[in-house]
Amino acid sequence: MSRGRLAGFLVLGCGAVLGVFIGGQPGLALVAVCLVVGFGLFFAGEARGLAGPNPVTKARILVLLKEFHARPQRKGKFQEIEESDNSALEFEVFVSCWLLNESDIAMQLSDQVQLSVKTSDGSIKVAHRICGDLDRWRLGSLVRDEWDTDIVRARHEEMRELSLEKPLECGVPRHGWAHFRFDNVNPSALKGGELRLSVKDAFSNAHEGTATRAVRYLPGRVWPYVAKSALVTQRGK
């Protein structure tokens, strides 16, 4: 129990005892004064507990990796995976993230989002994050025609980037995509290694989540995208 709460209880208890002992209007007046002082000390202690030097101990951020798409490349061009231990490839990685603040207060997160993989030999590889380019990529999926289910069409979906500018409100989930690049990591590590996404709050405390194998797509269904207006401009030149 904090000192403020303990002092509040003592003042309330003493005031009640003395008020009964004195009796009459003076006793009632003393009880009223002790009530005001006691509750003031009690709630002041609670306020200091929330805004004190270590409020981050109350922070609980749930980190979920809903989808993980890895696109194997070499020198910027897509490459098929022929050997699971080929470490000469680079991987463009796209992660669908869900963040949920389970704390009692809103929490500001920093932009230090990190993706790492732990390989079979115990080493940890950290990816390089790439920000602000998701307008150049699209998530591909296959959908059946509404009127003729035998017809399947490709659909390209936009991927909204994970935003950490505003504080994460209590109980309000936030979803977004994050783009990373892995170098010198073989495909088997991304398929079976421990993939971990870490975010930090304003007090530099890390909150982590791992990706199950069920949500990993290698190669992934994310492809480069060029707007039609840009294609028309290039052809016009």
C-alpha cells in the first residue's frame, strides 16, 4: 500500500474515533474535517501512483502478427526459391500487425518497430525497416465471381501503413502493415525460425509478438504496383 493511501486510512480512522469520543456538534465537525483530509490524502496517493516516475509498469500492449509475406528477390528482381538454404537472396517482407492497449491509460508508442528472426543455430537476424513506400505494393488475392462461381479473378488490395503518431487508446485495436527487408537470411529460417515483432512505448519498454507458421507466406502474395497514370506518363515520353 502506498504512503498516501495509508495516511488517508489513518486520518479517517482517527477522525471517526475522536468524533465518537467528543460527541455533539464538535465531534461531527471533527469527523467532517477528517473525512475531507483523509479522502484527499487517499486520492492524492492514487494520482501519484498513476503519474509517478514509473507508470510504465502498468503498460500492457498486445502485439499480434496476422500475416507475414516474404518476397524473395535478387538485385531487385523476383527469384524462385530453389534451395531452402540459399542465403544469397534478399527478402522484401510485409507484416500485417494488430496492436491492442490492455492498460488502464492511453499509451504513446515510438516508431522503433523491429522485426527479427532466430535461426536454427541460435543467431538472431534483424530486418531493416522501410517506411512510406506501401503505395508501391499491393496484396494479391483470388476471388470468385459473384454471379459465376467457376470464374476466379485476381484482386489487388491496398496496404495501409501502421501509424504510431497518435497514442494507443485503451481497448481500441490498431491495424496496419509494416515493410521490412532481410539480407543474408535463407528461406528455411523464415519458414521455421522464430519470427518476432517488437514495438516500444514512450518509456522504451518493448512489447513483442511472434508469428506462427500458419500465417507465413513464402513466397508471399505481395507484388510491386505502378499506378496507371505513371504508366501513361512513361509511355508518353
